[in-house]
Amino acid sequence: MSITMYGIKNCDTIKKARTWLEGHGVAYDFHDYKAVGIDRTSLEAWVKEFGWETVLNRAGTTFKKLPDADKEGLDADKAIALMLAQPSMIKRPMLDLGSRRIVGFKPEAYEAAFPG
């Protein structure tokens, strides 16, 4: 199984998730979407799977600093455009297990995905 973690290298939550995976011997590739970017197809798939409300990180400073006009009338298309323009607004980590994805980091979700 090929596993890819999408996120930003210096994010505290990413650091916790990477520490968990490495501590449990789980091999993964890391895709830094702040350095490398993210494609529209991936974002659209994530939004379709989880809803834009889950994928768009509205609690982060990047979103909070947006002009009010950019925050108003949000829908899937507008959220995807915002995340493409500023990948820091994507909830992290996004852990792609191939057959499914896990959004965010909760140790219990990782334990369920990687038993034993």
C-alpha cells in the first residue's frame, strides 16, 4: 500500500502525525503542498469525499486574514479556488491510503487504520 501525507512541513499537526507514523513503522511519502502545490483534481476529489467544510481550514490564520468578501458566500467552487490560491488553507494532514483518506490527525483514527 502506497501512503502519501499531504501537508506543510512546519505545521505542528503534521509533525505530530509524522512522529506517530514513524513511531509505528509506517512508510509514507510526504507532499508539501505549500512548496509543491496541489492540483485541482485532488482538491475536487477531497471536497467531493469530505465536503468543502471539512477540507477548508477556516480556523487557521491564512483564512482568518482574508478580506470579508472572500469569506462570504462560500461554496465548494469558491473554497477550492481559495485553497488552490493559498494551499495553507487546506486542512492538514490529508493522509491518502489509496483506497481511502483520513483528514486531520487523531491518534485513534491512525490506530484504526494501522492496527498492530
